[in-house]
Amino acid sequence: IKRVETRVAGLSPGQPVTLRAVAADDRGCLFQSRAHYRADSRGELHLGTDASHGGDYTGVEPMGLFWSLAPAGMEKPYQRLVPRNTSLPMKVEVFVHEGHSPPGSMPGPVVAKAEVQRLFTAPGVRRIRLKEGVVRGSLFLPPGEWDGPFPGVIDMYGDEGGLIEFRSSLLATRGFAALSLPYFDFEDLPRVLKELKLEYFEEAARFLQRHPKVKGPGVGVIGTGKGAELALSMITFLPEVVAAVSISGCSSNTVADLHYGETTLPGLRFDMKKVSVSDSGVFDIFEALDDPMNPANSPSVIPIEKAEGHFLLVVGEDDRMWKSSLYAELAIRRLRQHGKENFELLSYPGAGHRIDPPSTPFCQVAMDRVLGVPVLGGGKSKAHAHAQEHSWGKIQEFLHLRLG
């Protein structure tokens, strides 16, 4: 995702204007953002160097209009702007309005507008739908004219289920062979997250490792939330996996029991009595997960000290979904107790739960697909946006380094 250069010319010196961005997701839900600017002495504006004085963000934020996109006033709140179809560009219209219009009010007359298309798949990236044994998903390969083979990465999201492909297609655009791997609520996979067999993930890792376009000897895995914790289990038990990126993960197995041969890691449970609900109906589940430090819960701990490969732990210090900063600390403590230093930690003050690729709109509260209620993910928009931008570069560096 490239940074968009936004410039406005032809205004009068010092003229106050509101810049507004509007986008729609593939279900037609409208998202918008706005920010207040003043033209310089030449009657020009450049979002790369000029500061916003109000609206949805302040300060110099070249991509602020994109990461602050939120459901428009007439839409249902708490929706996430996530591209479901990576082959279609996301169209964002940018308007320049006269004067400073506060959020919720009608903006002034339009003096200029432009449309920008955000591509999630570079020209030439190939998407191959997968039905390989029990494994389902999509394999994204870099453009055919590039010389392979490529470092192979398995990409998984959290407990919303289904197939989420946009990070995989962006990784392929950056030179990785990326397998977007669903593990429930997709095609003939189980509808709900009851129990999981690591053999499914093992088969996916072996498929990717053996693919002629993938350079070995090992593959990497990147996961968010529940997917992060599965990434930790994969690098622990599967020799094929040599690098794991855990974004906002838990150091213990949660929710669903995980089986591998004779081994079972029971899933920590959520205690609904420890959930608080705000006046506006937002669920705060921060305290609800069983305590992984309770000795009674030790069978759920992922024995990551057995892993031969390397870990990159990415956490937002304002994650309100669960205590990912603490879980990263527990993981590091466990590795150090076993004399291991095979990890890096990226810890971001002010960032929330779901740290996605750059300019993905920040969503402090999102509808939970499993619970069907709005759940607090935490974070402050600007800090979260900066965490997304910084971590994306670091994740690619880590994967390139560890996958040769």
C-alpha cells in the first residue's frame, strides 16, 4: 500500500477548507472522514507537510483521511472497512469543501474533488483457490515475471472465521508466496470454533513448503488474535515452520482445545460474568479470559521453548480485547528461562488490538461476528495508525531475514 500524495492548489492564501474522504465497502456501507486545513501563502496545501487543525485528526498526517475513515452517520456503527474482494480496488473520493465543518454537520460547498483507487493486489499477482486434501484457502504468488522461488508465509486472522485475504495479497505484492488460511466457518470447514487439530495446519505448512514457487527449507506464519496463538503453536510443534509473527496473540491456547497426535492443549475460556457493558452497549471483555498465570491453567500454555525458529511479537499497549502486552511478556519470560533469545518484541503505546497493514482504517469498537455484539478493541486512532505503518515494514524485514 503506497502512501498517497494529496495536494490542493488554487485556493486563496490562508483559506480555511475541510478535506473529506468517502469510500464504500463491498456491501455498500459508506465510510467517511474529514479534517480542517488552511491554505498557505500561495493558496496551496500539501498533506505531507501541512497540519490538520481539527476534524477526525490533527497534525501532519499524510494518510490521515484514509486511516480515520469510519461508518458515515446514517450507517450502522462499529463496522470495519476491510476489503473482502482483493481483486477490486477500493475507490476513495476526496472532496475539498469551503470553510471548516465540524463532524456531523453539513460541509460547505465543494471546490474540488478527486478519486483515488487503493489496490490490494499488484498487477500480475496470481491468486489460486485451494482445495488441497483437507486444506482450504487462497495462495497468492508474486507476479510471474519475477524470479522465484519466494519465501513462503501462512497468514491467519482471528476468531471472526472465514477467509480474509487482503494481507496475503499485499504480502505477495511484496515478494512472498502467501497462503491465506481459514480454519473455520468457510466452505466445508467446521462452522464454529469448537476444537482444532494441528494436523490441518501441518498439512497447510507441508503443502506450502513443497510448492515449486516456495524456497525452503522452512516457511513462516503470521497471525492476528487467535491466528497469532495458532502461529505460536505451529512454530512450536511443526518443524516446517521456522518463523512466527504473533500480532496481539496469547501465550496460551484459548477458546478451543487444540489437538496434535496424543497431545491436547485445553483452551482457556472466557468468563461472561467478568464482561462489563457500557451505557452505549459496548462490551469490554478485557478481564474475561481465564488467567494464564494461574497454575491450574498451565496445561494450556504453549511450550514455545521447544521451537527451533524465531518469533516476532507485535502488541498494542492499549489492546482492550485482552492482555496482549502481558501475554508477550509471559512468552518472553518463558523463552529466557530456557536460555533462548530467539525473539523480537514490537510494543506500541496507544495501539489497540488489531494491528493491520498501513492505512487500514482504525476501528476502536467492532462488531464481533461470533458474539454478535460490539466489542472494545482499544487504541487511539493516530497511535494505532503509526503502529500499523511501522510494524508492517518490520514484519517484512523479519520474514525476509528468517526465510532467507
